[in-house]
Amino acid sequence: MEFRNARHTNYLKPLIEFYTDIIGLEVLFSFENHNGYNAVFIGKPGYNWHLEFTVSKSNAEHQFDVDDIMVFYPTEKNEYNEIVRRIEKNNIEKIEAKNPFWNDNGIMIKDPDGYGVIVSNLKVK
């Protein structure tokens, strides 16, 4: 099975920068003006999942709450530490998760759309 998480946005370029420069993912594919949409697919090469962000003439109207989060599980200590270093270097505010489990097992930040993103240390070796 493959997985894609698709989200419409008003902030395509900042999202690309956030998920590549901060989280460490890669742009896998992109397209422009397909039925009025531009999109980018971001993930890790060779994995069966990716994030898709689209933009069009229609504004995105997000409705989410503090428990709507995306969780990333770096598996190598240096990968986790590098993500944390980039978060701190770019002065991205660490926020407290509503669920205390995540505060004990990683850090939470927000992406340019305001969605919560957890970088978890649970699988770090």
C-alpha cells in the first residue's frame, strides 16, 4: 500500500522550504497548471509515502485543532539531532503539545500553514 497526504495551501514555497530545509525531506515531483493547480510532492526517495501540497486560485481554509498533528520518526540519532539543530538555527518556536506523550517523546513545532509537526525521538538508535 502507498500513502499520500494531500493538503491545499496558500503558502506553497514556505511549505517546500520547511519540509525540505528543516525536516530534511526531498522534493520528489512537482507540476504546474494541471487543471488550475500547482503541486509539489515531498518525501524520502524509495518510500511508499509522500506529502502533496497544492495551490490554486482558491484559497485554502484550514480548520484544525491542536491534536491534528503530523509525526516524523527519525531513526538515526544524528538525523534527529540535525533536525533539532535546524529548528533552533531558524528560530522556529517549539510549542507544547496538548498530549503530554509528545512532550516526553519529541518536540512540536508548527509548519507554515499552522499545522502541528512532531519530531519524535521514539525510534532513534
